[in-house]
Amino acid sequence: MMAVRWCLVQVLALCAFCHAGPQWRSSPQKSQVQMLQQADKRLQSNQQYSHRFPLQKPVAQAEPLDKCAVIDSEQIQCGQPGISATECEAIKCCSNGQQCYYGKAVTVQCIRDGQFVVVVAKDTTLPRLSLDSVHLLGSDPPCAPVGSTASFAIYQFPVSACGTRMMEDNGYVVYENQMTSSYEVGVGPLGSITRDSHFELLFQCRYYGSSVEALVVEVNTVPPPPPVAAPGPLRMELRLANGQCVTKGCAEGEEAYTSYYSDADYPVTKVLREPVYVEVRILERTDPNIALMLGHCWATSTPSPLSLPQWDLLVDGCPYRDDRYLTTLVPVTGSSGLQFPTHYKRFIVKMFTFVDQTSMAPLQETIFIHCSAAVCQLSSGSCQQSCNRKRRDTHDKTISSEQTVVSSREVTLVL
């Protein structure tokens, strides 16, 4: 079997909201102030570029509901000390009545003396963004953040530096730059996927006479799957569970399978790395002497189990070992409360999205999960699949020659 290659790729993004730029110099914490001042000396003016891309129009973007839920130890001061809550809100920051601070989002500010201030929070995306992977596109040498914490990266640079492009638009002098992040891609024999968030930001400072405007032109992230019963000699169903842990110390693998998505719930949506709880079961059989055996489980981007690209989830009933996020098998025992626990197989997949084989760009499409399954006669020997040995003994298993393929309905990635 061909091994999976993992590589880092970069992608470009658009993010959008517009607000009047502040008329002050940003002053986070004292150490941050020193770094911001030092940055002015380090950054040299790069060549200004003429208009190479069409001017982007602002797109409304909802801010996270918990944008201002930043713990005291992680708060970075935004604006001049002592500004009012109204002034703080006007510059897209948060106020607790005592301090104005940056929220858990992307904050772009334009300073009158021709400076960009861009503050990126790791909570900008789901899963959380790796701040080390973020960089300004087109800056050579790369323009590093002037300050960073575990939760924020702070960039400050002149509008003439770091690969910024200059253009004119209806009397405005517009300075535009782009920020992006790298993400890890798994390259398999039949397809490629990623589970990392990818961050893309196009932002502008617009100057007109004595007025200044900051324009953020969007930030991105991914969705989940449903069930279908396959007709045939052996009827089986692949369905998705949606139970949740609501008490402290509850077992996720047990609680998840207490309820399932109904037809009305589809399409189900999930974000990258969010668990997808999969169950395959035998239908309309009451024989306690049979056991369900899973062979190959895989994902595709279309309903057809034969379509490409594909990504393996289980191989011979065991987690695909070339996946960085191994599929988790969930034991179904007598304590599950099921009348015939051997008629069920359960596993957990971390949500992903397929990647274009040529451009390595995330496709942000739906996925469909498929499994080939068969029945093992318990009276004929052991039907236990062991995934700990390099080679599993299969001579003592009597598996019916009739293999059934069952599929989920679409799982949609949300960003």
C-alpha cells in the first residue's frame, strides 16, 4: 500500500468588514509598545506596486458571539489608555469598563502616519489557528510579527512595506496587503485531505484627504454526513450519531450513540477535526450467533463509493495507519444496552476536507462515508478483529461471501 505523504501548502484568502480607522497609535502592553516602536526602525520601504488585482468590495462578516471573552491574563491593550467604551468599540476592540483590549478575531487598524496594525487571534478559525503558520503574502524577506502571545500575533508595518500594493479608487489612495497561513495536507494514493484551518485575509487602508478608513476584505473554516440503508441479501445501515456529553466525566464514545440524526437534520454540518460518530448495523436480523464485520471504510466527495478522490478510514476493519488522526474504534459490548451488540460496529472520524491534487487548495466540499461489511458466524470461530498485530489471522473467521456496501448521506464542511 502506498504510504501517505504530508506536506505544507499555502492558500490565499478574503475577509471583509469596514470601519473608520483610529487616529491614535496603538499601545498594547508596555512590552508590546516597545516592540511596535522597534518595528518602525526595522521595516524598510519596499517597492510600491500598481493596481494588479480588481479592488475588492467589503463583505459583511459576523463576528463571533464570544469575541470579547478574553481572560485577563491574555488581554492586550488596544488604543490609548483611558479611552471610553464607545471609542473602544469604534476601533473594533472590546472594553470591560477598565481597559480596551483586542478581541478573539482579526482586527485591522490604520494609523494616520501611514501604518498598518493587524492583530490576529488564534480563535479566528475553527480549529484554532496556528499563529506560527501565518505570514504576509508577497513580503520578501518575510515581515514577522512585532509581538506575539499564546493567543495573539501583532503586526505593525508602514503602508509602503511588506509587499503592500498601492492603487487609486475614486479619489482614495488605497494600500492593500494580504495575509495567509500554511496548512498540512495528507497525500494518499487515491486522494488528498486536510484537517487544518486555513486563514486568508485581504485588507486595505484607504486615505482620502484627512480621513482614514480600514477595510478588511474575510476569514475562513468546514461541514458533516448522513445515513442510508442498502438493499440486498443482507440489509445494513450506516448512520451518524449526534449524542452529546452533558454531565462531567461522561464517556464521549458512549454518550454520542444515544441519539442519531434524522432525515430532517440533513445536511449535517461540521467543522474541521470535529468528531463524526459513525455506526454500521445489521437490520431485521435477530440471530444472536452472527456478528457484523467491517472490511474497508472510506470517504469520497460524491455519493458514489467508486468516485475519486477517496480517503481510507478503516482497512481490514482497523484504523488507516497513514492518517495523522487515526480513526477511533468504539467497542460495542453487552453493557451498551443493545439486544444484539454483535450486530453493531462504531467508529469516530475527525472531520476533514478533500484537497485538489494539483493546486493543493482545500475543496471545501461535502464528504460521504462508505463501508463494506459482511456477517461472521460466531459458532464457526472467533469473529474478533485484532488491530494490534501486523498480520491478523483470518482462517478462524467464517465470513459470508456476500459483502454489502453501505453509505452515509452528505456531510458538509462549514468554515
